[in-house]
Amino acid sequence: MLARAITVYEADGGPKNPAIAPVALRAGQLALAAKDVSAARQWFESLLSKATGPEGRLESRSLAALELARLLLAAGERQRACSLLSDARVASVGDAHEPDLAALEAACAP
């Protein structure tokens, strides 16, 4: 259903429609909750590969980068995970995500 929603939003404003980023983020989070790591990675990568629209969508982009980096670290893809560190830092992701951001920074420290 979320994929259909994104298709509708893209038809009604193109890939920069401000509603797309939070929907794609939520789809990735739901895939993670369902333990579908492959689908979660695809959602997060898709969100990060597209323009996110207005600056208000930076939080969705940051959270997607953080979630994807965690998945990549778990899969042993440290270099790729660390390449997402700047995207994860782009917006304040809230206190609830600070431990995850700190863990990513520690994992990427030289």
C-alpha cells in the first residue's frame, strides 16, 4: 500500500513531492519490523537516491541513512555504512536516535 501511495504522490508532484520521503522511510521501518532486511534496504536506498524535496524532509533522509548504515554494519559492509555518516548527521534525528548515531560514529572512527 505504501508503494502505491508513493506512485500516487509521484504522479501528483513528481519525485520531489514532500510526502514521499516520510512514506518511504516508514515503509523501510515496517520492512525491518517484519524482518525483511532486503526490502528495508531497498526502501532506504531508494529514499536516499532521490531528491528529498523541501528541506523539511531532511529528517526522513537522515533517519533512512542511519537505518541503512546500521543494516550495512550488521552485514559487514563498514565502508559503505560509514559513507552514510554525513547523510545521517544532516538533520537532528532526535534524542531517541542519538545512541544509534553515536554508535555509527564510533564504528566509523579511524
